[in-house]
Amino acid sequence: MKADLEALRTRALEEITVLDDLQALEQARVTYLGRKGKVTEILRGLGQASPEERPKLGQLANEVKQAIAERLDERKQVLEAREDALQAEAAALDITLPGRRPQRGHLHPITQVTEEIVGIFQALGFQVATGPDVETEYYNFDSLNTPPDHPARDSHDTFFVQPGVVLRTHTSPVQMRVMEKVQPPVAVVVPGRTYRVDNDASHSPMFNQLEGLLVDEGITFGDLKGTLLHFVQEFFGADTKVRFRPHFFPFTEPSAEMDISCSVCQANGCRVCKHSGWVELLGCGMVHPRVFGYAGYDTEKYTGFAFGMGLDRLAVQRHAINGIGHLFENDLRFLEQF
Ligand code: DAH
């Protein structure tokens, strides 16, 4: 019996040392130390031992049990530690990995410029008006005092949708649409798409304009100059200068074109201003009495000024972009720069 117990101890200790998972370890505890386990099994034969032997055998059996229990605990600790380590590794976050930036979009450069300019005029009390891209000849030409034989009405310059209907060649027709609806005082700006048969580095068949119209009693060319000077100094900087050159538009009298001192070279001369120091910015003038006639406004009572500018050219100038076409190609490598 003594030999049996010692053999059992040797075997158990060896076996437990190489057990590889906690479940097998629990199994081994039952096999060796359980109520129906191997030690208990051997002790069943205790009755056959002599009375002097019995206490010694009992003591040995306890020692064997204890040795096995200790080895089980040791092994359990090792296996549990290993399991914890594995779990920690699986759950670990590598906080040194740089995050992935979500791609953020932004407004198109023309939209940015438009919103900025509209904001400047809104601060002066102007409201925003809009009109249709597909326009009648009446609004686009006739009501703006543009005679039937005017060269702008030629199909070489204007996209005709059908006889009498065009893609608007400027935002000016919205002047008439507004005046038909409201009596003075009127102060509106009109951003929008416009179309002409034109396509080269500085012209696109579709482009963007911003129209302005102010009508009230006693409005003079001085109001026009003051308003536009304020606008360019807000948009291009406080030291920007303006000059007005006489011009002709059918819908204004007198008419002018307004230039600004070149903001790219501070008027010293560069490619953008063709070394003149000045850049043409917009057309403007005092609203022609005949236009007021179409609107049904009392020409004895009211005067007004109007202006129209190309927004794409402004965006091109502000960002020194070479070629207006880039603005409409929607190439992300280009757009992402703004
Ligand atoms: N409509 C003109 C153009 O497209 C620009 C313009 C000039 C608008 C004078 C106006 C104005 O309102 O008064 O070239």
C-alpha cells in the first residue's frame, strides 16, 4: 500500500506538471482527490493493514493528497496567468497608430466667392432675388431695351432653346422680374448661372454673374460709385482703388465699366492686369427710363442704378487660377486646394 501511494504520488505530480488547460486540471483534481478518486480507492485497503502500520499509512496518504493539491494549485496559477496574458493581448488597443482622417468636403470656390459677395451687399440692406436660367427673349432682351437687331441676340452669341426662348445671357432679366412685382424702394442682388456661345481659356459657355439693382427717389451716380467702392474695399482690401470708364449698355444711361487697381500686383503691373495696373470688374449705370417704362415705374419720381459682374473671374483673380475652365471640371485635385 505504501508503494502504491508513493507510485501514485509520482505519477500524479508528473502528469499534473504537463497539463495544458484549466479544464483538464479540474478533471485531474477529481480523478486523484475526489470522493471516488484514486487516493480514496487505495485507502479502502487500510483495513487489511496492521494496527501499527495504519497511522503511518494514513499520514502518508495525507502527505500524498497535500502534495497533489499543491501541485494542482501551482499549475492552476501558471495556466490562469497565461490565459490572462492571452486575453489582454487580444483586447489590446494600439494607441500609437495614427487615426484615419475622415474626408471633409467644402463649398466650391465659386460658391464661397458668391456667398462672400452676397454677404457684403446684404449687410448694406440688399435682398437676394433669383430667376430662371431658361428665359424668354422679352425678359432677356426686349424689356431691357435691347432692340431686335442687336448683335447680342445673334445665335452666334446666344443659345436659343426655341424661337423666343433663350438660356439667359446675363442675370439682368431678373431686374425686370423683380420690378414687375414690387414698387420702390428696391435693393436686390441676383447671383446665378448665365450662358453664352463662347469657349476659351477666359470664357466658359456657362458662367456665373451677380446682378445688382437699387431704385428709390433721388438715387444718383454718386450712390452707385459709393456702393461699389465700399464693396470692392470690403472684398479686395481697404486700399483698393476704382476707376469708371464710359461704356454702353442698352439698359442703362449713362453706362460705365468699372476697373479696380490690380490686387495681385498692388497695381505695379503683372500678367493678370496685363501690366496696366487695372483690372476690369463690372458693368454698371443708371437704369434707363425705358426699362422703368417696361416695369411700370414712374420715371419722374424714381431713379436707380444697376450693375453686373462675372463671379468666375472674381474667383479666378482671388485665387490666381490659370484658366476659368478649371472651375467647372470638378477635378478633386483642383477643388481640394480651396
Ligand atoms: N448684363 C451686363 C453683361 O452681362 C452687365 C451689366 C452691365 C449689368 C450694366 C447691369 C448693368 O445691370 O447696369 O455684360
